Amino acid sequence: MASSSTPATPLLYSCIAHNSTILAECTTSASSQTSSLASLVLPKIDHKSPQKLTYTHGSYHIHFIAESPSEHPAHSPSAGGLTFLVVAESSLGRRISFGFLVEVRDRFLGKYPPETTDFGDLPNYGAGSFNGTLKELMVEYGTTEHGREDAFTNVQREIDDVRGIMTRNIEGLLERGERIDLLVDKTDRLGGSAREFRVRSRGLKRQMWWKNVKLMSLLALVVALILLTIIISVKSSLGS
């Protein structure tokens, strides 16, 4: 779950994985679907050659940089199975997202040098100490002008043309059962929104009812005071 103290950022979920084993992750979104998307994409990534790719799903974009053994010396082949992934709002575009991933990659490999780290031996969340760095970068690159400028610089340095990065719809990647899982998750979220709407509607109806009761009571009091004033005035006139 996202921490309530985390500033809102269009970078919703990020992880670093070795093949399908998640070594570090951070989420800034209250939606569980962002991490679900990552868990569906990771097993499908082929590390035979380096990849930079974007998958689309509704209002989400899933961007990733996948390493390949060909990028690393023979004494650090396990680094070829690494993937750096982020799920972002589609409105953010790709430059900032890939600039963020380049920075994550540089910092992660700086902290865990491939020459001395066997990433294949690390368990799930074996690099969990990097979670805090992910959160810091997600906020910085997603919300600050300085972070976005750094993202553009990273992209210009590391990626020849971000427009050349292939974009695919995630539906074509998934098996039928996995698409059903996503549909069920989406249906659950819609159902939750409908329940929340009904609760709010009932609350609003009660508020309007009490407002009407108070208004009618006030009107009745005003009418009673007017009648009382008329009666007193009539009695005074008759008495005199």
C-alpha cells in the first residue's frame, strides 16, 4: 500500500527484478493493479538481447529496461537477467519514465556491483535496502522540475531516440487467464467505486433530510411566532 505521507506522483510502482524474482520494489499508488501488472509482465521478458519497451494498459504505461548477458563481462553474467521496471500514468509520457529507469539502473549497479554480486542467488526482496532509494527517485522524478530535467538528461545520454522504443498493448502479451485476472481486478475496483458512491449518496441523502427537517422546523417556529404576535395584538385590542 502507498504511504499516506508519500507525495502524489505519476510514477506509481517500480521494481528491480532478476528474471521474475523481485529484488526491490516501491509503490506510491493505493491500487494493487500496478504491482499485478508488473508480476504479469516480468515472466514474459526475454533477456537474450537488451530491451527497452513500453506496454500499455488503460491509463497505465509499463516501461522497462531489460539487461542481457551480452552487456556484461563473462565474470558477471547474472546481471544479464536484471529488469528495471516502472508503472506510470500514461499522461507522463516516456522520456521521464525512461530517464527515471536509467537513474535507477545506475544507482542500483553502483550499490550492487555486478562484478561482486550474484543476482541469481538473491532471494525475493534480497535488495530490499534499495526500496528507500526507489521511493525517493519516484517522488523526485515524478513531481519536481529538477528531477524531470535530470530525466531528460539521462534519456539524451543513454537512449538515442525514445520515440524508437516500441510500444505494445499488454493484452497481446498475456494469456487468456491472465487477461481474465486483470479484468476481474478492474471489475473489483469498479465495484468498490460503486459501493463508495452508494455510501456517499446515502450520506448526502441523510444530510439533505436533516437540512429539510431543520428548515421546516425553523419555518414552523416563525409561523408560530407570527400567530402568537397576532393573537396577543388582538387580545390587547379587545381589552382596551
